[in-house]
Amino acid sequence: MERHILRPGPNDHGKRLDRILRVCFPAAPLSAIFAALRKGEVRVNGKKARRDYRVTEADEISVKKIAPFFRYEAGSPGSLSIEESENPGEKTISAESRAQKLSSTNFFTKYIIFEDEHFLVLNKPWGVLSHGPASLAEDVAAYLAPVLPPSLAFSPGPLHRLDRNTTGIIFFSKSLGGARFFSSALRAGTIRKTYYALIEGRLETRQTWTDTLVRDTVARVTRSRAGTAAGKTAVSEVRPIAPSRDYTLCEITIQTGRTHQIRAQGAARGHPLAADRKYGGRPLAGIPHGAYILHAAELLLPRASLSAEVQPAPLLVRAPLPEDAKSFLSIYMSK
């Protein structure tokens, strides 16, 4: 039976063999992939390999066909030597064409606030999804496709999430090492995120909000439920910056990263985000439905480099408020 050759790229280094095969054969049952490994139909450098084998960039992986086969461009690292498609007549837009379109609109020139070999950081505008179809994730992947090394299993993506109507800092991975480092820092709780939030009511002193939050996956809301064993603890440090009669602009540093954390905690105290109707905010004239001010203004990463040889200062990224948010504030902070 004909064999196909997979050549890992630098961003495949260290990934488990079975996980690479699952990306290369997305429609194949997991049982078929495991059976191929067990029968020796998958070989690394000519030898039968375990499914938990950690792939290196120098490896050559040969595979007997597991249909339907995933399509790759041939002839370079991070590729297959033979290209097959279930829909040969299907028309697609190349990553290069999409990247050229994005560049021509100056989209990334406008929103990029930091970039190195591991991360691309954007100041996300209001009303844009960070992941999923027709999102920033798709645009970033297309933009980076011409410059990233080919890979069998790695693709750039968002390393954390911002809601559609939340603006500000969002990190995207450019390397497997960067993605692992950021995820590890998130799990360890060493990343510090600070937001600007316009809340209802007057707040004059610093507060620490501590809650047990429960996520309602049906209603897609998060609620504070004291004494609930199934909930997760959420902690936010709140500092009022500019209190007015009816609203307060706050700086909020979160010590945990729960879904809708700030929105749910504010609502639980009678301080929902101004105009955040989902959490009880009053509608405001002239403000689009769903709009509110919650802006990821600052993110502190414990190290600015992933190099083992140096220990540089932490990476501190800041994002200015969008112009429409500034206009929003100028109107409602006078009330």
C-alpha cells in the first residue's frame, strides 16, 4: 500500500505523534488512527512508533493512507509529499490572497500594538469576535501564513478570549513555544490583566470583589452564587478613577479569569456595566444594543522572552481606549 510522507516543521517539535495525526486526518475516527499506530502503519524514521512519541523537526513520518486524507501543500517542511482532496473542484481563497487584502486595508497596521517571534498582540475593536468563523483568528492566521514556517499541526490562534463587545489587548500565538509559555503562565496565575470599565452608580473607594461564580451555559450568563460548591472563585481589585453622579470609570485588575467575571461581579453588587443589558445595565440613548465600555488596557507577562539564556524584564503591553469609547465617556461621565 502506498505510503505518504509527513515532514514536521519547527512548530511541530515536541508534539505527540497521535495529536499530529489527528490534525492531519481530521475526518478519520480516532480508533482508526490508533489502529494504524498499533499495526505499524505509521512509522517514524522507518521504525514503528508509539502514539505518545514526541516528534522532532528532523523526523520523517510515513503513513499508510487513512481516508479521508487531509490536504497539504507538498514539497516543504511541515507538508505531505502527496496531495489529495475529496473535493478537487472546490474553490478556496489562498492565505496569501487574504493576507494581501488585509494588508491593503491597513487593518493590522491600525490594530497591532506588539509583535515578536512568539506573539502578535492586537488592540481589539468593539463588535469583533476574537475566535471562530469570520473572526480575528481567521484574519490573523491569513496575515501570518506567508511568514510562519510550515507546520503539520500548529496554527496561530488567540491565547485567551475577549467578548465581542469587549475591546483591548488580545494575544495571538506565532510559535508553539509562545503558545505553551502563555498557557502555562495563565494556569499559574502569573499574568496580570487590568481593564477599564464604566459601571453604573458612584464608587468612591477601592474595593476587592470576591465571588463564587457559576456559569449558566443555556442562558450564556455568569452568576454569583455564594456557598455553591460547583462554582469557581473570582477575585477582582477595583479602583475608581473618575466617579460622577450616575457612573464611575474604574480600573479593575483581575486575579482570576472567569467568563464574564467583571460583568457578573459588578451586576451582583448593583454596579452593572453601563448599558450592559445582559447583566441588568440600563439602555442608554444613542448607544448600540450590546455596547458597553470594558477595555483590556494592560497585560503584564512575566517574561518578555522565551530564551533560556536570558531573563529579561516582564513584558508590559498597554492598549489605548478606542475613539468611540472616549466619545461614549465624554457624554456619560458628565451625568
